[in-house]
Amino acid sequence: VDKTTAIQTSAPPDPPPAPAPTAAEPVPQPKPVRRRGPVMQAVLALASLKLTVVLMALSIGLVYVGTLAQIDDGIWTVVEKYFRSAFVWVPLQLFFPRDWGVRGVLPYPGGWLIGGVMLVNMTLAYFVRYNHFTWKRTGVYVLHGGLVVMMASEVVTGLCAVEGQMAIKEGESSNVVTQNRYYELAITSPAEDNPTKYLNEVVIPASMLQKPGAVVSDPALPFGVNVEEFMKNSSEPRELREGEKPRATAGIGLIGTVEPRAATSGTAKQQTADMPSAYLIFTKNGEPIGTYLMSLHLDPQTVKVGAKTYKVALRFKQTYQPFSLHLIKFRFDRWEGTQMARNYSSEVNVIDPQRGDRNNVIIRMNDPLRHGGETFYQADFDHATEQATYLQVVRNPGWLLPYIACVLVALGMIIHFGMHLSTFLARRRAV
Amino acid sequence: MEQLTRYFPYGVVVVAALTVLALMAPPRDPDKGMHLAKIGEAPVMDGGRVKPLEGVARTTLMQISSRQSWYDKDGNEHPAVEWLFDVVTGKGHAEAVKQAEEKRAFRIDSDDLLKRLGLRRKPNSVNYSLGDLGEEGLEKLMAEGKRVMKLPPKQKTADDEKLLEMYAQVVVFAQNAEAATPHKVFRIENDQVLELLMLDRRPGNYRYSFGELLPRLAILEREERRAAKLAEKDRGIYEVKLADAYHKVQRYLMLASLAGESLRVVPPDQGDKGWKNVADVKGEFQLGQIVKLYARGDVDGFNKAVDEYHARLESQMPKDVTHAAFEADFNNAEPFLQTTGLFFCVFLLACVSWIGWSEPLRRGALYLMVLTLLVHTAALFARMYLMNRPLVFITNLYSTAIFIGWVGALFGVAIELVFRRGIGLAVGGLLGFLTSIVAHNLATGDTLEQVEAVLDTNFWLATHVTIINSGYAATFVAGLLGAGLILAGVLTPKLDRGLYRTLGQILYGVLCFATLFSFVGTVLGGIWADQSWGRFWGWDPKENGALLIVLMNALILHARWGGMVHQRGMAVLAVVGNCIVLWSWFGVNMLGVGLHSYGFIASTFWTMLSVGIVHLAIAGVGLIPMRHWRSHAALQAAGPRPPSPPSAAPPPAPSRRARSRRGRGPSPAIKPA
């Protein structure tokens, strides 16, 4: 037996080890001889690996607090506040049990800021540190190119993606997409010739109704709207108690009211949409018509102005597709002998005069329908009847970018690490 | 001695292989006796899939007893399926009921109440049994109970309440007495629950029979109902354990009637679809007859009926029969239990190899690791066959633990083949062992359960889930290496310069893989989400957890490339990386419950917290200046750092002898990446 193959716990005597600076004794780096102007120094600092590491540490912190924050707040609130913002005040209470009532906030850079600086850092590094192309760096170029694409895709998604829902009953068709993160006040007016036929729709986005005292007037509106109170989320309506004074002077608010509620949190087991309500004063020529209770919980109410009767509702924002889907059948398959879901699927016909019809398309979990720039996903169904489907409708012009980015980054890493590994193994063999 | 050195590694692996084979061999039915193993293989429908009857018994017993077999009072082990037949037929029923009747389960301290029941005060106890009550007392109790029940609440005295409690105890006793067995299987550890049930603590075993629970079952039910009404945040450990004990009773009673929530033991008349619940079947069915023959103790009749049943199912649903039989053998072999022991032996051998007699021990560990991986891999593929999901390693949290151990072991072997210092084996063995422990703790139900609808896609399970968990595994390997480097350096004088740098190289290489896997896995998850509900990235807690791992690994690599950290810095950061993986693996699953309700997830939460603290402590120890490390001298031993790069003093050309043993011993001439 060759004794030399035995494990040695002391340093082997043969060739002296190559110098490796250890953390214990940092080697003083020789100062660059060439003097650089302040601009160049700033550029170098912006392109430095040190900054990269700092940014990564900052993003670890941000992602962590952005996860903890979802215990208390809705996922979308958190996304807007932490990830799609330049700056955020992080409440210290996040890190402790809530009943301790810890106060205080910590200023922290938001997602746009960290991501933006990261992008600058990465791009500058190409020009400053990696400006001499070598084959050895192929992997690094490809990999970071992929990261740029990935960040771009998050920007495109953040700015352009539109999500909505479509509900269709079996045997019926629909082209209405509702967006349950946005709300609007819709006023429908009767047709000139037929007062029972409601055609023209004017909508006010709920973002214009948030502030108490806000006044909305527009020539397109048949009457003005003054905001008394807007509740981001509210309870189911209840009847007024005896002796309780109604805040409304007309409509359903004369007999009922709602209570404000906190917005749904992101980690809540039941991810339900917020149900806003509002007390609104409708005016004609500056004269109040009445104070109305408008709520997502309620059906459209009628508002009489002069001879005309309008239908008014606070509802999820709605858009209309140039094509419609017809639901033939919704299926909910279970594992035999249980109530455990095995699959949900909707069989639909696409009725599209422009692009042509498509018949008997199946939309199911993990298998969406893409049509006309929109993608339709099986999201939910009517749990009571199992005869209506809820589809998630997404328009995201950047949907392909992550696929490209993933391939680029993976490829880059494989090239880079592969080169490292083969050199390393070759060197070991050479010893 | 030389012979011993040469053959020791083979000896290790042969002994281990024979032991494991013997342990994994399928059970044989005795010639003279009931063919329980054979009936255990019979398919039934449970949880939406066909499985062997034996599997139902095993899972239920596991849930009740935290064991997959039961021990009689003489300490002999019996298979779960035998226990199932005993429970269904009520074996030892008379004995259990008699014991239950003698148990002093009624606490009466009111003289008035004693008088009402016609009892006499005992000199030194306030506890009475059904036997003490006697027939006369029982009749009085029943009559009084019925009368008091009708009284309006305000008129009831404390004695009346007590009487009603006793009345309920007797009624529930009578309702469930049929299911009483003397088999001690209910694992109850909580002192308060035991006190409620008036049972003694049994340290080391903590197992009680249904007969023992029976007299105070009504009290358990009442308390559980009270606890269930509490808000989640007000529930403490006692309430959780109470519910746990109650559910065990529920599981037991369901099994006794062979009619669980989703259990269907009556096969369809034809074909393999449409299994029926016992409750929906009128008249006789074959398994029911087999049960009766078991109760009668008719060995020949039983075996004949089992053969007939087997033959019928064989012709009716041959695929399901083969499948169920295979699963029964798989369950019985408990391959992941065998690998737990094997991993530990690998770890132990590798560690001992550092003390002395290094090479034989290290080789022994290596061969043992290969054997372990063979068993583990075979078991993983057996799981795939059983779930009918090719290349899907992971379907639930349990299998993530199993899989991470496997990948960790693969990494260990790969490291070992390059560096040959026992490091890879120690880390792979330790990770395999630890993840097996985690897996055993997660195996609280059917580990081959059917998946939720959104997970029912073999493509994404085989790609995203596999890759992201490989990323977890690689990060864990890096973290363990880091912890090893720190502990070896601080606590022992053995970490010399060569080893220090070798560890740095391994750490770097593993971190590269960790970054690759965690990144690709995370992005594939995003693409799956895009396919599944149209949102590539939603910033939800699980996604964020995965992103944290990617960021952490990338941070370590960039800090290394920028020269901000070296071997020690990487080690410290890699240990912190372990905390992040733990967070993303388990931590985020707890967020939904909310940080304010510790009770429900108490044990997991505190385990996680303490593991996290240990990690941070090790990382903190790593920050102690190196001159205080016990290995300081060894790290300096190679002499002062040469002032110029190695090119100034090129190493001598490798000799032929050195080349012939390429890759074996540590090679200090490797430059850092």
C-alpha cells in the first residue's frame, strides 16, 4: 500500500502553497499608479464589485422585510410599497410578535432604487471592468445579459401587465374582463329612444374618489360627484339599528350601512379581494341631488336626475374584449373516493370575427389559452353550482422575456462555471 | 495488517449490504398460521389511490402510535396489519372492557352525590370505578342522569353537573366499548392530557390502549370541543395536544369500522373503478368474511378465503394487485430508514478516519456511501413507480427532505472523488442523516399521497421542483462545509493551511452549483407560475424565499470574486446561507398562520428557531479573529507568505511518481479560482 495516499492532517512538505490572501491578514493592495479624475473615480465606484455585493445584501434585506410585511398587508400593497418604489419606511414591528406593539420605522431603499442601481452597476461594469473582451468571460457576458433581460421583464410587467378575471356560466358567452384590484364608479344612462334600454356607460376610476372632499366633474358625466368618505375595504351591509341616523339621504343607504375594514393581508389563507364602499354626494349644477351609499356589495342603484333615471354602481374595473368566450362545460375532477381536487378545466369556444373562431378549446390548470395577446388561465369556479368558470385574463407584452432570460443566465453560468471546473480539474491532474 | 488494510473497506460494505438486505426482505407468512402478509397486500382505495391494506394499517398506526408496528406486553413486535385485524375484530375485547370497568375514572368528592348513587365513602380515595358503582349504582346514575338532563340550566347544582358528566362517561363508554382492545398504541405525552384522562405517565413509552382511554373518553371529547371553540391565538400546547389525542381516537374508531373518510375497502363488482365504502354496502363482502374468520381463529378457513380473494382481485384488476403488493414490500423494507442508519455510519467512519488509520476507514466510508446511494436511488425510483410519475422525485414536503439528502450525498461523493480527504463523505453523510431525521418527522400520514390539482403536472414537478431542491441541497452542503471549517479551525489545532485552502476550494465549487441550481430552479418556478396563472413573479413568500437563496449565493460568489472575502468569509456567509434555506424551506410555510399564534406550530417553530440560532452562533464564532483560533499555529505553519506571486518561484516539475497518483492526496499547488 502506498503510504503517501494516506490522509495527512499537516501541510504536505512538497511545493509551497500559492499565496492566498486570508481574511485574517488582508494584503495591502498596491495603489493604482495612474491618477484618475473624480468623475472616473465615481464611475469606477459605481461599477465596482463592492457595490454589487452591497446591493445584493440590501436586496436580501428588502425581500425579507417584503415577505414579513405580508403578514399584515395585502400582497399588492406590499409590492407597491416595497418592491415597486424608490424608498420605503420599514416598520420595526415587523420583526417582533405584533402584540409587543414595537414602534419606530427604518428608512430603506425600495425595489426600483436597488434594482436601478444594480442595472447601472452591471451595465457600467461591462464598459469599465470588462471592456476588453476575452473568451474566458463569455459566460459572464451571457449570464449578466440574461439578468438585464430579466430585470427588464419585471419593469415591463410592472408598467404594462394587466390582470383581470372573466366569469362565464355554462352555455353563456362573455367578453367582460373585471380587474379585482381596481374599482370604478359606473354610471349608465338610458337610451334616448327607449328609457328601459341602458347603453352609454361613463366610469370614474376609484383612484379619483379616495380623498374625502374630492370633487369629480366632467362634461361626459350626467352629474357631479363629491366624495364624503371612501372605505378601501368594508363589511357586508347591515340594516340600520334602531335610532341610528342614516348618513345617506337617498338610495339603499337610507336603510342600511357598512363598516370600514382593514385591507386583506398577503399571507391570509383566503386571498379575497377588498370590497370598497363610499358615501358619495351627487350634484347637478352645484346643487346636491342626494348622498348615496355606494358599495361593491350592492347592486346598481337608480339615481333620478330630471326626467332621466341613471343606474349607478361601484364595481370592479371592467374592460371589454373584441372577442368573446362561450363556456360549453366546466369540469371539476376529483381523486376517486375523495373531495380532493385532481383537475379543473373549462371547455370553451372562442368567437372572434377578426381572427377567426376556435372551437372546443380546453383551458385547465397549467395549460392556458393564449388568444389575441391575452392569456386565459383556469383560476376558480362557482363552488356552489360547479357550472360557472372564473378565468384569469392576463395581457403582458413581456411574457416571453423571462423565458429568454432564464436560458441566457443558465447558459452563462454553465459556460462560466464549466470553464472554471475544467481548468481546476486539469490543474489538479497536472500536479 | 496489510491484508486488513486492503480488505477492510470491502468488509464494511459486505456486512452493511447483508444487514440491509436482511432488514429489507419481504415478510414471509408462516406455514402454520394465518397468512396476514398476503391479505396485507390486498389493494384498497384510500386517499384517492389504490394502496395495500397493510399501508392503511401502517399509516393509521403511525398517526396514533408514531410507530409502524406494535409491541405486545411481552415486548414482541407485531406487524401493523395484525394490529388492524385485532382492532377490527376487537381482539382481547373482553379483557380490555374488564380493565376499563375496574379503572377508577370517576372522581366524586361530594357526600351528597355519593348518597344519591348509593355509594359509600372510601377511606383513602375519591376515585371510583364502574365496578365500584355496581349495577345498582349504575341504574341510579342512569335514572338520575336522565332526570337532571331535563332540568333548566339555572336549576342545576354542582352535583348535578358532576352527575351529568358521569352519565356522559357511561354513555360514551357503552357506545365505544365494542372497539376496545388492550393493545397499547395511543401515544400521549402531555401531562395535562394524561391528567385529564386519569392516566399515569409512562416515560420512555407513553403508549396507552383504547381500553384505558375508554372510561374518560367523554371528558376528552368535551374538552376538545371546548378547545376547538377557542381562537387560534388563544390555543396553547395543551389545546393542541388535546386535539391531537382526540384525532387519534377518531382515526382508531374509523379504522375499527373499516370506514375512514376516504377509505373504500369493498372492490367494484367488475373492473377497477368504483370502490365502495363499507357503510354503503349491504350484505356480505369478501373482506368482511375474512375478518370474521380471523375473529373465529379459523386458520385454514382464513387462508383459503384470503387465497380466493387474492385470486379474484388478480383476475379483476391485475395491475392494481401487482402495484399494491409492491407497495407493501416497499413499506415493509423501509428503505429510507435503512439509509438513515447507513448515512450515519458513513459520517462516523469519515470522522474517525481523521483520527487515525485514515485510508482504510475513508475507503470504507466511500464504499458504504455508494451502497447507501444505491439503496436510496432505488427507493426514489420505487416511489416514482408507485406514484406513476416518472422522474418526479418530489410530491410533498416529506419527499423534499428525502431528495435533499440524496442530492447532498451525491455532492459528497463527487467532492470525495476529487479531494479524497473524507470531507465530502462526512458532509454528505451528515446531511443525509439529518434530512432523513427531518423526513421521519414529516412522515405523519401517507407519504405517497395524491397531489393537489395545481401540482398535477409531471413536467414541472420533474424540472422546477427537482432543480430548486437541488439548490437547497447544494446550499446546505456549502453551509455544512462552512460550519466544519469554522469549528475545525476554532476548536481544534488540526486545520492547517493546506486543508484550509482545500475547504475553500470545495466551498467555492459547491457555491457555484448552488447558485446555478437555485437560480434556474427559481426562474423555472416563475415560468411555471406564468403557465399556471399568468404571473411570472408575484413576490409571494415562497417565491421570495427562493429568491433569497439565489441572492445569498450570488452575494458570496461576488464577494469572493471581488476579494472582499476569502475562505473564512465564504464559510461564515455559507453558514448564514443555511439559515436562509431553512427559512425558505419551512419558515415561509408558517407565515400564513401568523407570527402571533405560536401554539399551533410551536414545536416546529422552536426547532427552527433553535437551529437558526445555532447557525448564527457558529457564524459568529467564525468571526473571532484568526489569531485566537486553536489552529492558528497550524495555519501559520507553512511559513510567512511569499512576497510575490508563485510565478516568481515556479514549483518544480511534477515527478513521474507524483503524476502517477494524480488527484489522490491533497494538492497544495492549486491556485485559488
